[in-house]
Amino acid sequence: KRVHRFEDRRSAKDVLFDVPTGSREPAASFGVGGHVDDSVSSVEGGDEDFRVEEAISEPGMTVDARPDYYPLYRVEKHSIDTMHMERELSDALKSRRSYGGLKDKRAVAVQYVTPTSTRSERPESVVRERFTAQLVGYVPHPLTRGSVAGNRFQIVLRDCCEGMAGRLEEVFGLAEGRRLPNFYGLQRFGMG
């Protein structure tokens, strides 16, 4: 079996793609600048074959605990969607949570979370079966969607046709300097 690893180190906000007119597929199918025929490749491995790591931009972040700041947690999760993870984390922090974006259920995903109260519990870490949250600093306000600077993806394609790596490099080369529209598909909720 041939396995190609492709990693895009650019921010998701740096790329935009045109969807072919008259296509029967959702726009997100062309999200990497082209469609890969399901008959020649698959992304059907375990969660570890699809990795996404959120990058945040939080001016004013400090590693020093301040009572008027919100604790910032780096959460690494697998086989759990963001909403279920946040429910479990909320119980541990004794506060509602705020996060920058939704992350896929069927992936190893890293995202950042803050409680919405400065009076929340502040454990160094929260460990559950499908996620681990580690306290990494303190921020002056809860996270919002605007806190996310982008996402970094690592995807493993298995059983690829000859030349797939070259095709992927060409697609990302063509996408350089464009923007990628955001898409919330059923995969975010474990339904796709």
C-alpha cells in the first residue's frame, strides 16, 4: 500500500478555491483546490490519520496567574466532537467555556478553550478518556472565533494512485495567496 503524508503549514486563512460550476458536490469537497476521486484514494484510517491544530492570536496572554484573567487551556482530543468535550471540561472547571472554533470528531484535534468566568476552577490539567486539557497561560478575555489565527492540518491518504503527491503539491501551489472559505460539515459532529 502507498501512503502519502501531506501537511499544509500555512494558515487556513491564506487559501481560497473556486468551485466548478454545475458541480453536484458540496463546495467543501473542493476545499483543497481540487477533488480526489474516492476510487483512487481514501482517508479511512484511524483518528490519527487526520490531525488539525488550531493557532490562536491572543495579545496580552501571560503565563503568570492573575485573578482578573481567564485561564487558557490547550485541549488535545480524539473521537469526541467539540461540544461534548466542552461539556465535560465545563464540569471540571465549574464554568461555561468559550472556544475559537469547532474541531472534527474523527481526528486528533488541538484547540484552545477558556472558561467564561475568572472565578472558575483552575486545575493544571484535566484528563478524560477522549481528551486532555493543559493549562498554558492566562488571557484578559474569553476566547472568541476571532481569536483563531488559522488551522494547521496533517492528512494521511492511503491507497493513492501514482502521482498523487505531485498532484497535491500542484493544487497547493495554485492555491498560494488565496483564501479558504470556512465550512461546517457533518463531520464536525461525527455524522459524516
